[in-house]
Amino acid sequence: MVVAAPGFLRPQQVAPLTPDDDATIAAICPGLGERVTAEGRTDSVLWGPYVEMQTGWATDPEVRFAGSSGGVLSAILQYLLAADHVDAVIQTTASPDLAIGNATVVSADPAAVLFAAGSRYAPSAPLAHLTAMVAEGKRFAFVGKPCDAAALRALCGRDRKVAAAFPVILSFFCAGVPSHAGGKAVLAALGTDLDQTERFRFRGNGWPGRAVALLKDGTERSMSYHDSWGKILTNYIQHRCKICADGSGMAADIVCADAWESDDAGYPLFEEAPGSSLIVARTVLGAALIAATEAHGHIETAAFDVSQLAAMQPGQRWRRGVVLSRLAALRLLRRPVPRYDGLHLWAAARQNSLSQNLKNFLGMLRRILRPSR
Ligand SMILES: Cc1cc2nc3c(=O)[nH]c(=O)nc-3n(C[C@H](O)[C@H](O)[C@H](O)COP(=O)(O)OP(=O)(O)OC[C@H]3O[C@@H](n4cnc5c(N)ncnc54)[C@H](O)[C@@H]3O)c2cc1C
């Protein structure tokens, strides 16, 4: 994977592909499409198949504080290591070479998992070294974006060695990946730049936690999540994420998200508070692991009314609804479109008004015909 302007990770072909390689890529690449089957689970139009949903938080205050939301992903990972369900965890943390960038790390103890807690709103490629990981003969828990989880799940279905190496797949709701240009824009808004920045945290250390740049002179600059994510980073999300129908990790065993509180109008509040995660068990294995994590005291959970989820995640609800009209515009212009099976695009689109769908159809046409950046 190489960084390409304006700061996205892109695959670079380094050797010829065999017809088998080509066939595997065509079958598993989530950029080309995704297939979801309910297989007896509750299947929500907006949120896909699931076994149960709860809210919760890590019981260790340090993990809850460091985590993006309630630190539940980190707490589950720590439990999986402690209970010897896996030998190590594949996850993403800050790059040692680029303060606003990401690096994939293999964590084998609770301290390493804690170190990698928190969301990083920048490109990541946690599957880039998959072949080497499988060759190690270890069992890994994997954490990645919904597209990473979809690719890994599809490959597990074709390759038993990969399935044995990755017995647990975790993910999080994802509204899309901003480029490094987005991270640089946050630094600029903080009155600094990459040269002066030693370390950068997108959020966490509180809920939602602030975007914090630690400068080489030892001073710190920060801005709220609402300003960094809401006003800057969302403007740098890549095109492919805008036509993603799976922002909620449908291929994972367990998915976490922000369990935002809403105001009277139903809009999420981003006031600092003790962290709380939405916890979605997508599979029977996921539900069992959540129960075991709680039984061993790593997390506390609370009941959750799924009908509240659309108000808690308005951005996700909205994107699910507009994907169909955006894809229709791309089709009309004979641009490549992903193939989605079992993702209820028509039913999701019907939850929007006709004018919303039309606006997104025309908006996508305009963006392709007159790109601004
Ligand atoms: C690009 C992006 C978009 C997101 N969009 C939404 C959204 O629309 N709605 C929502 O509710 N939540 C979203 N989240 C997820 C949210 O920020 C929390 O990660 C989630 O609520 C889980 O919180 P936690 O405290 O349980 O996780 P933590 O305990 O903090 O663990 C987070 C885990 O995610 C891994 N991770 C962090 N960044 C990345 C990355 N870029 N790529 C791969 N793995 C990573 C870390 O290594 C860690 O293992 C997004 C996260 C990212 C990175």
C-alpha cells in the first residue's frame, strides 16, 4: 500500500497476478461489492443482520477514558488475550513517522491494546501484511473498518488457513476515511503543521475527547470533536466511502459505535461525558464473547432499544438512504459502481423523501461532471 495524493492509501501492483489471484480479488474486494445474508438473524433495513444490541463501557476507568467511546473494543480485546482466545491482536495506532497517519500494530498484551485505543480518522490498511500474519501460525483478533472486516470475512470463506488465523473479527461504525490532507487541515486550524508536531490524537481520552496536537516544543493545542471531525475532517472523505452501503460493519462478529445521547430534537449531543459504546453482536460467537467479557468483569452493559439507533447515528442513517441515488447517478455516467447484495438499498432509500434522493442523485452527477477537488 502506498500513499497517493491527497493522502489516501492505494494498492500498488508489485508483481504479475495469476488468474487465481485475480479471481480472489474479484470475489473479496469490498470496493467491488459486498454480499450480506441474514442467516436467521434479525435483519434491519438500516443496520443489517445482528443477534443483539446493547450499550456499555469498559469497567477499567483507564480503558474507558482512553477509548474512543466507552473503550469496549479495547476491553474485549484485552479479555480475548487474557482468556487465551487469541495470541495477539491486529490493530491500528499512530504512525511513528507521520503524526497524523496510521500504522498497523500487533498487540500481544493489555498495555499494547490500551496504547492503540481511540479512533484515528486517517487512512489505515490493517490487512496489508495478511500473508505474513497467516504464515506465523498464530490466532489473531482483528480490528478494522467495516470494509477491512468485509474483505477479511470473505477471504476466510475461501481460505481455511486465513479463517484459522482470524477467529474473531471486530469493527466499528465508519462514516468514511479522510485523507492526510484532512489531518493537515486540522493542524493548520490549530495554528501549527506537521514539522512542529510530535504526536497527534484524533479523539479519545474522554468522550468524545478532543483532537490534540503535542508539539515538539512541549506545548499542546487542541480542538473539540465537533470542530475537528464535524467541521474539517468530513470535508476530506474519499469518494468511495460516500457510496459505501456498509458503514456499520455487517461482516464482523462484534461492532462498536458511539452511543451518543440525543437532545430533545433527536440530534446527538457531543458534550464531554463518561464514554459509552453501542455494542452490536453480529454473530452468535460475538454475542458469546460479549457475555464472557462482561462475566469476567471487563465491561458493563445496559439494555438498548434498537429503535433509538437512527436518532443516535443520524449520519449513518442518512448515508444508508442516499447510497442508491448516488449509485444511480454513477451508473448513468457509466462510472464503476460496487455491487451490493442483501443490503436493502431500495428499502433504505424509501426511508428518505423523494427530494432528498433527487438532490443526492443530482449532487453526484454534478460532482463527477464538475469535480472541485
Ligand atoms: C474513520 C472512522 C470513522 C468512524 N465513524 C463512526 C461513525 O460514523 N459513527 C460511530 O458511532 N463511530 C464511528 N467511528 C468509531 C468510533 O469512533 C469508535 O471507534 C467506536 O465507537 C468504538 O469505540 P471504543 O471506545 O469501543 O473503541 P476503542 O476501545 O477506542 O478501540 C478502537 C479500536 O479501533 C482501532 N482503530 C482506530 N482507528 C482505526 C482506523 N483508522 N482503522 C482501523 N482501526 C482503527 C484501534 O486500533 C482500536 O483497536 C469511526 C471510527 C473511524 C476510525
